[in-house]
Amino acid sequence: MASELVFWMSAVALFYTYAGYPLLLAVMSSLRPRLVRRADWTPSVTIIITAYNEERDLAAKLEDTLALDYPHGSLEVIVASDCSSDGTDEIAREFGARGVRLHRQPERLGKTAAQNAAVELASGEILVFSDATTFYQRDVLRTLMPNLADPTVGCVTGRVIYTDSARSSVGHGTRSYWNYEFFLKKHESSVCSLIGVCGCLYAVRRSAYVPLYHEACSDFVIATKMVEQGLRALYEPAAVCWEETNIQTNKELKTRVRIITQTFADLWRNRGTLNPLKSGFYAVELLSHKVMRYLVPLFLIAILGASIVLAPRSIPYAVAFAAQIGFYGAACLAWLLERVGLHSRLLAIPQYFVLGNLASLIAFYQFLRGERYMRWEPVRSSGAP
């Protein structure tokens, strides 16, 4: 019957997205990993900190950056202010005597445009992109650079440890989600190339940097630009930084919708890379990690709809329907508890799963309507770890 076909096709697609693809990566990375020719290397580095109204965290971020374990004469720091209207620019100027340069955009065009402009001013052989709310481990540059000694590597990202001082359910869900994502990054890096990097910590070879269109989700598109040049984007788990998670559902949902809407637009704009005949296994990574992941809400809706039809006729399908209602009910309960100031770690996983897929659904609708994001607002509570 048609309802059973819909149920099982959607269930298989859901299984492949969350379990089949990670298993495929793990097997391939164990059977035929691509080696990296690392070597001791300390090239000149420019750290670009993109900021919009970051007066709360910028001073601590700059102190953290200037304290990194790297040769002083080989390190340049640029703050790219996207027309900040608070004290961000003044704080950056106060660090001018210590070598920090401020670039203020003449017009607010968004994060990617600010990064492009800062790159034009940079003198380093390697560009490191950071956020004002991210704090680095002291050896982070010395850990990243050996990977870039390999001429086939164009970009390297590190590992973000998300802190949750409020012990919120959203924060716990975020940390669980990113543990899963870093598992994928580890194996994608070993098999082929990353399809995206951590926007708060990634290093790019200056000669390989390509100015990106203003509405680009730069930490996603940069990996594709490396692959188009015959280079790789790698994951270096020993390069560590810290960032505070969102602790409120509405803020995390807003962040996820913005990122996914941008990514939909980027996938469409660079849709040629989705062809395996052109991009090889990188296309498989994009289709599995991004396209299939963003289609999950449709699979879930199809499974629920088919379960409603099949439940009255079959006990197994009735159990499946009840399990879905219980799962979604748990997510709603977590949200209601959050509204009254209570947090449940037990309910954090269903809450974040539903939040992420709701964000994908909203983002897809926004993408179809032609909505795009260039500007950004800081939404995350933050502070030095």
C-alpha cells in the first residue's frame, strides 16, 4: 500500500542521514584515509576578528589573542568592524599601541563583506578568521599551522568546545549536536575534505583565499572554494577554542534559521558541486551531510502522516505513531519548562532535534521566498572561559 511505501522510504532516508552516512564515512576513513604531510612551520599569520557591536567581549578577546603562543613578529591582528554603533571601535583603537589594527567598514554590508575587506589589508601568509566571542587555547596557531605545510591543504579548522554555564537544556542539546558534527568532520577530513568549517576558528592559505559574495555563509562556502582549486579543507581536533552556547530556544532557533537559509542559497548558487561526476566524493558529502539533513523535516512529516493512516490497522505502526507523539511531546515539554525557568537535560535531545528540524523547515520556506541574510546581530551570551 502507498502509505507503507511512504513510511519505509522515509524511514530509510532518515536512517541513512543520521546513521548510514556516518557509518560509511567511518568505514572509508579506516580503509583508505588520505594522509597529511605535516611539518613544523611558523608562517606569518593575520588573525581577522569580525565584529558588530561586541563591546562586551572584544577587550577580553584581544587580550586572549595577543597572549597566543606564536612568534610576536609573525602575528598580525585586524578587527573588522561592520559599522559597529557601540564602543567596539574605541576598544580596538585602545589596542593599537600593541599592534592591533582596526578596519571599519564604510557601509554595513555584513560579516562576509567585512572579512573580504580585512583580507585586502592583511599581510600574513595564513589568514585566521575568528569571532569576538571565541577564546583560543594558547597553542592553537602552532597546532593548526603544521597542516598547512602540506601544499594540498588550503584550509584548516579546529574544534569548538561549547560551554554552558547556565546548564540549560538548549545548551546541552547544542553540545550533543556538535559532538555529532565533529565526528562527521573528523571522518570527512580523513576521506576527502570538509564541506564546512567552524566560523569562529579556521585558517586559510592567503594565496587560496577567494573573495566571497556578501550574502555567503563564509564558513560553508570556503570549503567549496578550496575543493574547486584542487585543495582540501581539514579538521584539526587538537586546535581548541571555547564559546558559550545560546541558552534560550528562541535565540538558538533564530541562529539556526539564519545559517540554514544562507546555506540553502549557497548550495543553489554552487549547485554544480553537487554533481559526483564533477566533484567526486565531495558531492556525496554535500548531498548526504547537507541536502539530506535539510530534507529530514519532510521525511519526519511523511513518516508521521503515514503512521496516522496505518496505526488503526497495525499494532507495530500504532506503536511507531505513539513513539513519535511521545518524542514530540517531550520536546514541547522541554520548551514549556524553559518558559518557567526550568531545564531538563533528559529532554534536551528531543528539544534540540525538533528545534533544528523546525529551523530547516522555516529556512527552506524563507529560501523559496527569496529571503537572504547579509547582516548579523550578536545573539549569544558570552564571556571568557
